[in-house]
Amino acid sequence: MASKLHSFILVFVILVVNSVLEAQAGGIRIRPGSHLPGDASGSNSNHSDITEKSNSSL
């Protein structure tokens, strides 16, 4: 019982840390585009730049 709970907590912590690291790596590029809801053309150009930057970085 304790080993199952321990492994579950370990997996949960790994998933949380992984998502936080991904958010820190990609969130800086995504946030400027997401803060422009009214400017449709600007947000579209920003989203295309974001995908190109994230794909090239990966």
C-alpha cells in the first residue's frame, strides 16, 4: 500500500515539474500573443512566429 502511494506521488511530482518546466520554456513566447485578443491580424502573425520559434528550438 505504501509503495503504491509513494510511486503515485513520485509520478505526480514528475508530471507537475515537467509541465512547469515546459511552461517556463514556452510561456515566454506564448504570452505576448495571447495578450492581444482584439488585434486579430497581430495575434495571428504572432502565433505563426511562436510556432516557428518553438519548432526551431525543439
